[in-house]
Amino acid sequence: MAQESPTFSPLYQQIKNLIVQGLEAGEWRPGESIPSEAELAVRFGVSQGTVRKAVDEMAAENLLIRRQGKGTFVATHADPRAFFRFLRLVPLSGGVEQSKSVPLECWRAKAGAEAARVLKLKLGDPIIIVRRVLQFSGKPVVVDEIYLPGEIFPGLSLDVLKDYQGSLYNLFESHFHVPMIRAEERIRAVAADRGTAELLGVLEGSPLLSVERVTHSYGDKPVEWRRGLYSTAEHCYYNELN
Amino acid sequence: MAQESPTFSPLYQQIKNLIVQGLEAGEWRPGESIPSEAELAVRFGVSQGTVRKAVDEMAAENLLIRRQGKGTFVATHADPRAFFRFLRLVPLSGGVEQSKSVPLECWRAKAGAEAARVLKLKLGDPIIIVRRVLQFSGKPVVVDEIYLPGEIFPGLSLDVLKDYQGSLYNLFESHFHVPMIRAEERIRAVAADRGTAELLGVLEGSPLLSVERVTHSYGDKPVEWRRGLYSTAEHCYYNELN
DNA sequence: GAGTGGTCTAGACCACTGC
DNA sequence: CAGTGGTCTAGACCACTCG
């Protein structure tokens, strides 16, 4: 029953890990429902209350979504409400906007020192680099440069990107089975270089937000490194602090 | 027992509200412990499990802090670990730094249209404006301009600010009984004006982060409006996304 | 050892969804 | 109506802190 202190882990934590393993293994895919609490309780040989606590925490971490009367679902970037989950950009003055991703380039390369460190790859491992522009209401607002491990995004190309309707993370999760779970961002202010200024329609040297993001999949595995340059002429980065 | 749908609110929510009322009323002050779960259960006439759920949520919102074996405590900005609760600034290259707030000015004024709107005051209501510099390792990194409702910060002056050791929010909570609970930030990139550039030791026109923050106390009451200009030469704004 | 929060259980009942 | 998550209870036992 009782465990010795060094390796003590509550039951609900172990249940959480088991459920995460199911997610990693693709037993339940994004958007699908997982078994009911009662079923999981039987399956894992614990009480429903313990399953409940495990699922509660996973829902708090946005891995699962509970819907009363319907079931518990695997979080998905396909849900349009999830579009702004990792994009903390809002218009300066109200209103909802149409957004559109315009891919510019996509090529393969070998990981340099920094990319290897951030993505936990070896020097020279294959990577994919994507450049794209994000438009709101037809106006360019963000230029992104995105570094991906080549290994886990086989077949990604400019054509694939151009053909796909929906967000990048939606594509990653549905075509490559790489769900984006968590991210860290580091934000600085920089001056627009010539090329970026042209893409964003601002003057060279204008202040831009530089948003560097490392995105992780299950098991805290880093699977994307991107740097976005945001024009804050008509938008701002919105954050809530608790 | 059961309540009709229009006004249904779970018991633990009502308990939460009761505890918040105790906090607002100053029954338990920041840093102090609240009664044990068992005591609260008796006091409110519910089971310990229900109190537990209420406290769990309040701990998740950073209103309370649980410490196994010791009790449950009211969150406080006096805790040095809370210093960076609302300051998402980290050095670009590792290391821990000494920080220091240097007050520059503090004067009284009447709320203009924008200040009145943000702080939910009437036009012309008394406000206090503070300007200060934040230093890290002796170097200026942030210039803040802070707007406060005069009503709830009586006696605040440059001398009070200069005499106080510790963070502003620590001062607000201990001297004025105004605990800061929650904040929203809107971040843009701007060019440094002459005066700010001098204060931060950067060139005029350098890109800076403009961080506009509205801070709230209990009951979502806005009690501070500040605009910070951050030099991101050696620091960046760090954010985690889930 | 006494007191605190943390875990786990079993069972009852409620609220919501969809057939 | 059956099935799901949501709430509430009562009680047992564990882990941590402190005197």
C-alpha cells in the first residue's frame, strides 16, 4: 500500500501518466472522446474519484476538454476556438478579424548549433525551415520563421502548406500526428530590417515585437522553434497575469 | 436542496465567495493563515470536501497558498518568490539579479478620459501619478508611469516611496490594504523618446517594449494602470502558454 | 503526538446531452 | 430515457510540520 518516500507518487498522477501514454500512442486522437470516467476507473482499477482528479488536472493543462453530458475530449487545434490558444494577438480597437496564413518559403537544411540546442537535436540533423506571413483582415501583421525537426515532419513542403486550409498547428496535428501542447515565448523589441519592413508594410527601422517561441508536444519534447516579428501598429500582444 | 436553474450556483462556489468576503473584509491578511479546512467546514456547515474544492480553486487562482502540514495562507507580495509574479522579465543569459526600484516623481492630478475609463473613475476624480525606474544589477531596464486612484492610496508620496524597501505591490498591500490579485497586459513595440532613452541609457529611437498593465484587486476592481517601457537589450519578456 | 493538508474510496444525487 | 460529467458527503488513511 504505502510507498517509501523516495519514489512516492499519488495514484491519480500515475493515472494521468497512463492517460498521457494513451494520447501519445494515438489511442485517442485529437477531437475524439476518451472513455467515460466510470470506464477508466474500471480499466485502471481505481475509484471514479481518482480518475476524476487525474482528468481534472489534464483539463486544467488544456490536454483534455470536459463537456458535461457529452464526455471528455482530446484537445485539438482543429477547434476554431483554439486558434488563438498560442497566438496572443488582439486588435488594438475591438472587433473580430479574418486571419490568413500565407506561406512564402519552405526548405530543408541542417541544424546549426542554436537550432540543435533548442530542438534537442544533434548538429547537422535535418531540419525544415518555413517562412510565412500572417494576415488579419487582409493586412500583413506577422512574419514567422519556423524551424522544425525534419524527422517528425516528413513530406512537409511549400505545396502542402499552400494547399492546407487551417492553422499550422492544425496541419501538424492532423497530418503529422504532432499535437502542440505547450509553449514558451521570449519577447523583445527590435527594429524592422529591410525585407521584413516590406513584407509588413512598415518603414525600415520601425519597432517590432520579436516573439521567439519554443513549442512542445507530449513529454515536453520540443518540436518547433519559431521567431515571429509582429507589427504592433494596429495589434498588441495580450497577456493575463494571475 | 436543489435550486432552480436560473440562479444555480454550486455550494463550493458560494463557499469561495464567503472566503473572498473574509479576505476583502481583512479578516485574514496577506501572509496570515486562514482557518483549517475542518474549521471552515464546521463554520459554513458543509463537508470538508466542499471546502477543499473551494480552496483548491482559490489556490489555483493564486489567492491562497497551501502548505502541507502547516496550513493555508493568504497570498502576499511580501514573499520574495512573489516578486516576479507580475513581472515577466528575465535576463537574456541566465543568472539571478539584484533588482531595485528608484522612484523619480509622484504627484496628484485629476483623471482624464482615459484614466477614468480604465480605472472606472469619474472624470476629474483625484489620481496619483508615479514615475520610477527599475534597475537590475544597477542598470536601468524599465521606466514605469503609474496611475492610481487617489481615493484608495491616501498619503502616498515620493518620500513614502523612497523610504520603502520592497516592491510597490508589497507597499500597496501592507500600507494601503490593497492586494493586487490579477492583471492584464497589452504589449507593443515602440521607439524610445528622448527622455526615456536617457533614463534607460539607450539611443533615442531604439525599440522598446511598451507594456500597458491594468491591475485588479478583489472583485475585479481596477486599482492600477501603468505603462512600462522595457529595454530588451539584455532582458526579455518571458511567457508560458498552455 | 497533535494538527495540518493530501489522497483515496464508495455512494448518492444533480445537470446536461442526445436518442 | 440512458449516459455523461458535476456536486456533495462521510470516512479512512497518508505525508508533512512542529513542538
